[in-house]
Amino acid sequence: MGHAPSAAPTSYRIRLNNTPMVDTGRGCFEYPSLNNCPLVRLMMAGEDLFDIVCQQPGEQYGRTNWWALGSGAAYAYGFVPVDLLDTPHHQLPGIPRCYG
């Protein structure tokens, strides 16, 4: 997936301990949610670094319905709710949409 370079960060810190990183299986990629993505790949710790590839709107989680797709500890790959990243934004600036 090609996109223009951005000055926005592509890595964010996790805000809280026990943050779920969920799988990208069927239905999850189009509409991330804890129901559509029941397989938790990893429970991330506060201050862990999450490297983001793209973001996708899905189920409301906290103050936003945006979920970030990327990789974290132990090379796990999946979605994390943007509300659990260390950012004041509801949607991450400069990060492309994953699908649609």
C-alpha cells in the first residue's frame, strides 16, 4: 500500500497496561471491534511501542471508533483501539485508512 510520506509519527506508546491487540481475521479488517476480532494476539503493557501501518473505523472504544493496525511487542500484528494510544487525537493524523 503506497502513501505519501508524512511528518506525523507512525509509532505511538500504549497508554494503559493490559491493552488488547486483536487479530485481523475475517470481518475484523473491515470493521474492527472486540466482537469481530475475538482473538487477542497480545496484551500490551503501558509504554510499549506500537508501530502503525494504517487505521480503520470500527466499533466505538472509549472516545473514538478508530482502530490502528500495526505491530508491537514480540512482533505481534493486529488492531489496537486509538483511544488506548498516547495521543490526544480521535483519528491519527497522517496515517492512511486501511480499507475502503
